[in-house]
Amino acid sequence: MCSVVSRVKQAQQHALASTHCLRTITGKWSYAAAGRRLVRPGGGAGLQPLQAASRHYCSSMEPSRRLLFRQLFESASSTYTYLLADTETKEAILIDPVLETVDRDLKLLGELGLNLKVAVNTHCHADHITGTGLLKRRLPGLKSAISKHSGASADVFLSEGDKIAFGKHHLSVRETPGHTDGCVTLVSGDHSMAFTGDTLLIRGCGRTDFQQGCSKRLYESVHQKIFSLPEQCLVYPAHDYRGQTVSTVGEEREFNPRLTKSLEEFVDIMKNLNLPKPAKIDIAVPANLVCGLHEI
């Protein structure tokens, strides 16, 4: 690892696979400052926005201003998959899908009447095979997205400042290398939610001892790109191994046992973790480099 704008009401965390209805304050796209792209499938060089759908209950919110959010879990690799969608347009995005739960995700999309536009991976995973490739086979027109620094195949290659748009909502891309060269954090338009992949976990962080891992870069990524977000910003990681579902930037700034240390202390901690090799790394990485379609 060395290597358009909607304001959303702060989500309330429920149980796994919970539904959150988030209120938007504004509903207009904003084509960001120079050097930033708005990513929408089928948009060609300009890459335009995607759209997401929200649940039709939540009677206190105007239908055109709701965001559906689901946090889903795959138990073998303790991976979280996130579904976000716009209730009015029915366009949706999926973050970090897992091969073994593709049928579950497709069933949920069908039940909610959603049109999945983009499946995005926060990085090239080593502990599971992404479901992106199989989803593309099952859903014609679906686009895959991953960092341009990942070395993996995809339809859309993401860079710092890009916006993945869905309906009246979007997620902004922040490059956060360290766990891998191609790690990104996806941040909601109003900075109320951050999907941090393996870069920042709840009271932890991704390992840095394989796949271009670099402890110094990870530390700098977290402090410069994630800890700079508002303290109430909700942190949704790609994994959790202790039954935790969400944290906040403020909590992690104060309580993360690794990332509250100095850079030198952090590097020493990461050097001495002595973690076992991920069980699926020899299968998962080659598969994920080709969008999860290796030998399936």
C-alpha cells in the first residue's frame, strides 16, 4: 500500500442491514472546481453523476429529497457493503460488493425497485473477491469504478476530487493511500458520511505489510484527508471484526489507539503487528485486478 450537491441530514445508525433516511438541504448539481470530475455512467470523457434511491417511508421528508442508505454485511470476511440510492430517480450505487453476496444484493435492489448504476471498490481487496464483475454480468449497463492507482480493471478510474453522483446526491473521492496505493475514501456532499474502506477502521486501520503498504502514507492520509472532516462525520469502514457498525471522525481522532500516536509511534506499531497472511490473498488479488472475474 505505499504507495450535484446535496446536503444530508446526519444519519442515525441502526442494526446491520438497517435503512437510514437522510434529509437533503439542497438539490442541485454543482460541477466542482477545475480539476474535479463529475462521474456519471455512460458520460464519456466528462464522466457524469450517478443517482441513488431512498425508502418510501419517512413521511416527514419530501419524496424528492430523500436518500436511501443500507449497510450490509458479509460474515466470512467481515466486509461491509453499502447501498445508497435516490428515491425519486431510483438510481443507486453500491460500495465494496462481495462475490458471495451478489444474489442478496440483487434481491434487495429488485425489492426496492432500484437501478444500480455504479459498483465502486474502495481499493483492490486481498481478503475477498469483489462482486463487481458478476454484478456487471447480471446487470447490463452497470459500470465498475476503482482508483486509477489500483492497477485493477474498471470502467471508471477515480482520482482525487471526482464526484460519484446519484440523483441529487453525490460522493466525493479522496485519495487515501497507505493500505494500498489505490485506496480511496468516499465522502458525502455535506461531509456527513465517509466511507473509508480499509484506510480507517473503527478504533483501528488497515494493515501496511503487503500490497504496496506504507505506514507513513496511511498515517498522512488519515490525518490529512479523513481527520480534517467535521468531527460529527460518520465513519463507515469496509470491515469490522468486533460487531461495531459505525464511528465518527471525532471519536477516531480521540480514541483510535493507533492513529492518536505520533507518526514515529504509529510506524513502530504497524511494524510489529505480526499479522497472519490473509487466507484468500492469492485468489482474491488476481481476481480483483480483473474486476472479480478471474475463474468464475
